[in-house]
Amino acid sequence: MQEKIILSTVSAWELGEKFETTKAQKNEALREAKIAKQDGDLSENAPYQAAKEKFRTMGRIQQRLTREMNELIAQGHTVVDPICWAAGKPVSTVELGSVAEIVLGHEKQTMLIAGARDHHFPDEGEVIPIPYNSPLGAVLLNHRAGDHFSAKINGREQAITVLRVRRPTLLEILNVFPSLREQVADCDRTT
């Protein structure tokens, strides 16, 4: 049986938000098409044609998002709060929610081993999230500081050295997931 997919709360929110936004844009395109249709000859009506194309595009995106959500539901999923990663107990091996400072080839990189859909470049900080189930994320799991190994990543043999493994700081988490800043601010106001 396949393991459950692990998502960060932020990725789960974003997936739902994208679905709702797409649905709203699709409905807006339908309204635009109905209004433009009143202008007569549909084959020569550029606003109508544009609105219909937007409607079809939003429909395709909505179908893709629905498929993704259905796959997550079918496979099962676990949602984790990235803020907990900063407060967790010390780590000695690379695991979900840890920061791995590595040398990949000849380049030093600092990576947060994150949820399955966390693959964006943050606006601030040096820490880059990589999904635990990505090719690089998967080969880093369970390695310790000082490990030197090579692995095939995306068809290329790569030399990897794990320099350090640690918990992320709260600031690093907030740089990677800026939408959590409001949640932390709410917690500070209530304590």
C-alpha cells in the first residue's frame, strides 16, 4: 500500500484557494461571454471569443485541480504545520521539517525538507524548501552530517555531502511560508 502524502498546511490552503479562485474566474468568464453574446455575430465577436477561451482554460485548470485533490483524498494525506518544525526536538538525521546544509556538486545549498507540494522559491532568506518526495529530498532523507554519497538525481549522478542537519528557526519558516506570519502574530496577541 502506498504511503500517505504529507502536505504542509500552507500547501493545503493554497490548493483550496487556487480551486476557489479558478471557479470564480470560470464563472466570471461565463458572465462575460453572456454579455458579449448580445453584440451579435459570434464568429466576429472578439470579446465573446476571448471570454469563451478564458472559460475553457479555467475549466481545464479546475479539472486538473479536482484531479489533484481527488488523488490526495484517494491516497490519503497528512497535513503538518510547518511552525511545529521550528519548535521540534533536535535532529541528527535529515527528516521532514529539518534543514539540511549540503554540498551538491560544488555548490553549497541550504534546504528545508518540506511537504509534497512545497516547491517554491521564498522571497527572503537562504533556505529553499524541497519536497521530501522530490528526487533530491528522497535521497537526503535519513542521512547524517558528514555523510558523503552519490545519487542519481533526474538522470545525472550527483556527489552530495551533508554538512549539517538542524531544525529551522521560526524566522526561516516564516521566510519560506510568509502566509504563516499572520498566524504567529495572532498567537502573540493571545498570549
